[in-house]
Amino acid sequence: MPDLKAAAHATITRLCEGGHTAYYAGGCVRDILLGTEPKDYDIATSATPDEVQAIFPHSNAIGAHFGVILVQTNGYSFEIATFRHDGCYHDGRHPDQVTFSTPEDDAARRDFTANGLFQDPSNDDIIDYVQGKRDIKAKRLRAIGNPSERFQEDALRLMRAIRFATTLEFTIEPSTWTAICQHADLLAQISAERVRDEFNLIITSAHRAHGLELLTESGLMRHIIPEIYALIGCEQPPQWHPEGDVFTHTRIMLDMLTGDPPKELALAVLLHDIGKPPTYSYDQDADRIRFNGHDRVGTEMAEEILQRLKYSKQTTEDVCAMVANHMNFMNVQNMRTAKVKRFMARPTFEQEMELHRVDCASSNGFTENYDFLRSKEQEFAAEPLIPPPLINGKDLIAMGMRPGPEFSDILTLIQTEQLEGSISSREQALEYTRRHFDDQSSPSSSPSPKSKGSSAE
């Protein structure tokens, strides 16, 4: 299969052979100038949507009203947009009408100068009506034309500005930054799903901590996660958190994440201490700050925040599990082997390990619990953490026990002994059950362990 660039070039060639002007447009041109391989190629052309469809009869008129046609070439999809001039934006997102126009008009309607460039692939010439090359060279993000007008036309550009500044490491030009701050409240017009998608790109980028600062300082965070502002100035016990307040701690943690973190981990780091401000108290007897129950309160807050931003059920469950468990790491060295294995077998454990690592590294520097769990991973590596059960409910029924909620307790107890290494075979499990529950075999009885010393975790 030809590569993406070759397919894009072939698409433009067909438009040009049809007598039309066609250029690469927007982000792909910016990426080329930055020395980055584009992930996709958008194409702008003088051909009208009808003319594009005549050249590509199997195309998809996904946005014909706005002059956009989706075309496939050699297995790759390309959006082909007719050069246009936009009318008024009464919904704060889309133009009421468009007029097909010239490349210069088309560049003027775009959001930022870095995204307002065209490239002619026939000779690689850059067509620049907005001084975008200059701003890219200076690593500067500048709105095209009047910044206030650009953001009032489409409020999602507020989030895009922060995303580009974060991912490209661009400095936002002063008048553009001022307009972002002045019009931050316009973000309320945008759907939670679109805000969430831009937010994900910011908090999973390499410079996510800077993105957090920009969102917070601009006021945009008031329309994303307003609870973040309570972290600013929320003091912590200096003996455990010499780095400063909860916001500073959270920002440092985001910065310390390695690689390309999944959004669930980035969200868990961002929200792991969200419950500290409402649980803040000062213990005068101990002369220290406390946040009793902040993990529980934070889990409830995280769930509400993630549902508000329309995250999936699975993402919400994973993030809340990480927030709920982040304080349990302090207890791992005192857990029984069975409990340690269950703790490590949870689906979010590896992400929680990274959260715990940066939690400690950004504050007190303790690594004992992290190192303990890594050593346990090696110790337990020879077999599954949670092996298949040795017996099941049918075995209990065969022993004369009446089905009921106690079955779960009994089977969990057997599994605990298995995880501890006390029981290793089906025969041993059956014998253990007979020995501890042999007086519960009557159908009218409810089984309960004889010995409390062998109770489950």
C-alpha cells in the first residue's frame, strides 16, 4: 500500500488534472515546517463540492454545506474543503453560511497563523497569507486577525489554543492570550464531549503540567474541572509535602509521569487529591494538617466530575479505583500474602504503581512500598496471582450445604488459604471445607466457619 503522503499527493494530482487548484492545508503544513511527519493531510481546493464528487464519485459528502467532502485514495481518507469565506457564527461553533472564495479568504477564516498555511505539493512552495511561517519559526501561537472575533466565532478555539501551545511548546502571543482570558466563559457554549476530547490531548501530552497551568490561569478550567481551583493554596503538612500546596503537588506529579500516559492515569493523577480541600482540618494536639477520608471523598468527587465530562463508564470506574486506592499503598507491607496478591491483581494496579511512584517522588521521596511491591512481582512471577479456584459452589452443594450468600464467604476463605500457600490441591480444599464446615451439612443449616482464625480478608 502506498504511504499516506503518496496517497495525499495522488489525491491532489487528480484535482489538478481536473483543472482545479489544490493545496495541502492547515496542520499538515505546520507539521512539515516543524519537521514532524503529519498524521493526516487536509486538502483545500478551488473545486466546488459537486466538482470534487464528480472527480471522486465514491466520496462522502460529510460536510457539503461547509464545502467539505471525504475522499478515499489507496485506503487513506482525506477531507477536501473548497476555499471559502465564512459568514456569521451565531451558535459560537459553526458559520451560518459559507461562500466559496479564494485561498487568501480561506486562510483568513482559520484560527491561528500556524494553521493558516498552504503548500503546493507540485513544487513544495509554502503559500502564506497570514505570516504563519514567521510565527512557527518563533514558536508563537497567534490568532489570525482579531483574536476576540476568532474566539467568539468558535469557542472551541479556546481549548485548541491551549492544546497547540502545550503540544507544540509554543508561546501564546499576548493579545491572543488576553482574548482567551477575556472570553473564557464562552467555553460554556461547547458540548462536554468536545471539551473533554481537547482536554484529553492536553493532559496526555509531554508538557501536560504546562497545559494544566495555562487552563487554570486562563480561567478555562472553571468550565472543565472548577474543583481544581480549590487545590491552589490548600496547604499540606510540610514534613510530608515540602513541595507546597496541593495544586503544586499535582502539577509536579503530572510533569513526572513517564512516556505517553493513558488518559485514565493522567486523570487519576489530576484528581487523586481532589478531596483534600473539603476534608482539610488542623489537629492542634499533633500540630499538623490532616485530610481524613480525602480518598473516599475524592472518589465521590472524581465520579461526579468524570460523569459531568461524559467520560465512558470504564474510564470513570478505572480512574475512581485509582483515586480510591492511592492511600492503600502505605499498608502493603503489613498485608497478608493473600491480600497483597489481590491488591496486585486488580486491573488498574500497574497504573496505580506509576501514580504512587510520582506521588512519593513529588513529595517525601519514600520508595519503600513501591520497592516492596516490585519485589513481590518477581516473587509471584512464576504463577498467576489469582489462580483458578480449587472448588466451587457445586462442590459445596454436593457436601450437603444449602446455597446462599454464605457460599461466597466460604469460597473466598478457601481462595485465601490457596493464595497463602496453605492449600494447593482440590483434595486439600475439599478436606479443609469438611473439617471447618462438617457440622453445616444439614440442608436447613447456614454454613459458617468453625474457626475464626482462618477468616477471609
